[in-house]
Amino acid sequence: SIDAVIFDLDGVITDTAHYHFLAWKQLAEEMGIHIDKEFNERLKGVSRMDSLELILQEGNRQEDFTLSEKEAMASKKNEHYCEFLKKLTPKDILPGIRDLISGIKADGLSIGLASVSMNAGTVLKALDLESVFDFCADASKISKSKPDPEIFLTACKGLAAIPNRSIGIEDAEAGVSAIKTAGMYAVGVGSTLKKADYLVNATEDLNWNEIKEAFQNWCLEN
Ligand code: G16
Ligand code: MG
């Protein structure tokens, strides 16, 4: 049986992944570093400061700044990002997510959130989804970002769910790795997530009955 379903936020529930990208791109360009959408895949699910390090590495600038300069850069990125967040409304919930949530709720299962974003609360509020989640594991509750399993294990614990009876849904490589290391069943959104146990191209393809059936087959094999 299933204990809980735990959602990633950025890129699964809403496309804030794109806003993170635009905000980083703005900052990177000010430093003469070029980043594209493909590079951005590596920033998904990665904490703010770790993302900055990856960008500086990309531009061979990682030795050029002090910690306090880096902190200033990270908060500048966050200011850009928060400007985008002001535009977020419930219409920005990705296709298929409401139906998926309804299906899970109809089965009486717990729903959790696993987002390393310090803005997760703001985003849920803007989407009017705060009441949907039985437990939110966010940046304040963990010390290691994805691919470390900590955030998914924290969510399981908060929901009193056993990891190998729980499903995680992710759009990022680092997130799928975190789910698998936690011992959970991984649903991947995005065709490149080869490590996922169950893969769809986009959120609109998430079908709760099909996921349940695939999970049950996985349980029989494991
Ligand atoms: C998200 C994004 C990352 C972002 C991180 C931290 O993680 O995917 O790109 O860097 O949060 O966000 P913030 O700067 O708002 O604290 P997740 O776990 O929701 O995918
Ligand atoms: Mg994500």
C-alpha cells in the first residue's frame, strides 16, 4: 500500500524553474558569464549558494569573489526572482496537477512537499495551495540540498510515511537521485530523467491510476 506522495515544487507544481533561470541569467550576464537552458538543468533542485558556485565555475570566476560578495550576488538573484514571483497566481499551477492532487486525496493518502527553496511558502501561497500539503519539508528543515536524500526523508518522517511505501515526483536529475537514494519510488517529469521508475514527458501526462498501478508492480518486484 502507499503511505504518501511527495511533490517537488519548482518545475512540478508550477514553472518557477523558468523564473529561477531568468533571474540567474540576469545576474550571470552582469558578470559576463553566459548560461543557457541546458546549463540550467544542473541548477534545478540545487540550493541558492550551490547554484551560484556552479555558475561561477562555468565562467571560471570561482576564485574572484569573497564570501560576502557571493552572498550579495545570491541576494541580488533572489530580488530578481521575487520580482517574477509577484506575477504568480493559481492559474500558474501546471496542467494535470490539480487532478493528480484530487486523485491522491480521494484515496485518503498524505501529501508532502520537498522543496529546497527558501521561497517555497511564498510560492504555495501565491498558488493558493497551502492547505493541500500535510507536511512541507523546505530549506528551513534541512542542511543538504538535492541530490542528498535528506529533504525527501524529512518529508517522509513529517508524514509518518515509510520511504519504500512512498512516491516522489520530480523534474530534476538531482531530485530523482534524492528520491532513489531515499529508497522511494521515483516519478520523473521530463524525458531525460532516465533514473526515474516511472517517466512522463510533462505534468499533463501524470495519471494517478496509472502511477498507482506502476507503483504496485514495483512493490512486487522489490
Ligand atoms: C528550487 C529550485 C532551484 C533553486 C532552489 C533554491 O528547488 O529548483 O533551482 O536554486 O530551489 O531556491 P531559493 O533561491 O528560492 O531558495 P526545488 O527543490 O523546489 O526544486
Ligand atoms: Mg524541481
